[in-house]
Amino acid sequence: MVHNVIIIGSGAAGYTAAIYAARAELQPLLFEGSQPGGQLTITTDVENFPGFEHGIMGPQLMQDMRKQALRFETKMIQQTITTIDTSKRPFVLTTDTGETYQAKTIIVATGATAKLLGVENEMKLMGKGVSACATCDGFFFKGLEIVIVGGGDTAMEEATFLTKFASKVTVIHRRDSLRASKIMQQKAFENPKIEFIWDTEVIDVHGVDQDKLTGIRLKNLKTGEESDFACEGLFIAIGHKPNTEFLKGKLELDDVGYIITKKSSMATSVDGIYACGDAQDSIYRQAITAAGTGCMAAIDVERFLQGHE
């Protein structure tokens, strides 16, 4: 069987693409991967997704999107696509179980994964004081003292953003100078709410017993000295890794691995393959922008199929 469209990924982008493709009667097949719902399934309150006056839990939002896609008869398979043959149409996709599927078009919505510190209790307190998205969660830290880890443009941008809410923001960086651009450094250095701890890394987080972050354990990389630092929020801003390893050599990717899409379109470098969500978005990385590009990708697919049949 040759499917009209196969959607790879199941976050806000993938589910939205499925809703639009299904409503266009394209009978989409969606592969949910190993983490159905994507990054929002490990967040708590989502306050910035339109339509929810009092917010909504991340897992609930993804569950509702999934149910909506199923209501329009999207077929879903909880497997991971490991390879794609893009040399000819219909495209051939292979799963982690070795099964193969054929599709006239593909929508890639595999998202990106925030790089984390890798310390023992980090994931236990994710959404309970630990976050990888200042734009998503900064609002919850009004008047509190928080820490941000990183030294690049994203870290400085988020540190500056967080000063709107926090009483103090402490930047912790492994080196003795920032990697951020001069203008972003200047903004951070001139902000009276931002302080810096240099040559230091976070080696653990505290608060598991209280089920909320109470502080962090630091290690000075020059002296080896360890110390505790009290804080009520820890933001990790050391970059994201797009989940596109399986597409190397198949689609045009940038240096980091984000899929390059054409202007005013979700089209990739291969005709008939489209990308949406964080797999192609290194700038905004929001649930609402992911959903928007999922809509765009599905409409692009519908128009592509109309033009080729």
C-alpha cells in the first residue's frame, strides 16, 4: 500500500499536521516514535498556548491533540522511523522493527531535544524548578532567585528575559568568558539583576525530597572546590539537538542538524518531503509555532498531491 502522506513525529507539529491532513481526506499515517507527544509531555503548566484561559498541563494538551487527530481517522503507529529512501517516489520508510512503508509524501515533525546537564536528579525536578525554556516557564518565577547555565547567545537572551520576572539571575558558565556575541554580552553585563559565576559547572540539583528545586551543587573547574548554591529555579540554556540524525545525507540540513526549508514553505530539499516544528525551527521553539508549521506542512502536502495527480 502506498500512503498519501506519512508523518514522522508526534508533538504539537506532528499532531496538527495529522489533523489538517486527515480533514483533507489524505488518510495520514503517523509514526509516534519513542516519546509520543514530544517535549511537552515532560512539562507541567503550559500558560502560553492560546485558548486556555487558565493554562493546561503539557501532557494533557498533547493527549487532547492526539485524540483530535484520531477523531479524524489518522492512523498511528508507536514505532520509530530509522531510515528513508529519498531517491525515488514513492518514498520507502523503514521502522526500528524492520518494517517498511511507502508514501507519496512525508512530513518530518521529529522535533528537537534540549541538551541537559546530565546530572543525577535533573530529570526528577524537570518542571519542578528545573526548565529548559525561559520563554515557556519564566512567568512562574516572579520575585524568585534563579540560575541559568550557559554562555552563548541563547543563554544571554534568556537571562535578560528572565530578569523581567526574577529578583536575581545568576549565570553559571564553565569558562571565564562568554561565547555570546558582543551585543548580547553587553546587555547582560549592564543588567543590574544579572550576576556571573565563572569557571564553574553544576554537578547536582537539590530538592528531590521536597519535590521542588531548593538549590544546586557547584564545582569550580579551576580549584576543584565544591559548594552549594541556594536557588528556586534552574534554567538550562546549553543548546538544542534536532532529532534528525536519520536524515543526514537525505535532506539538506544546517551545521547543527536543523532541516532547511524553503522560503514561505515547509518544503525541504527533496520534492514531496516537508518539515515542521522544532526539527526545522532553531529560533522560536514554541508549541504554538510548531502547531502553526504543522498546519502549513499539511497544506503544502495537499497542494503537492493535487499538482502531481
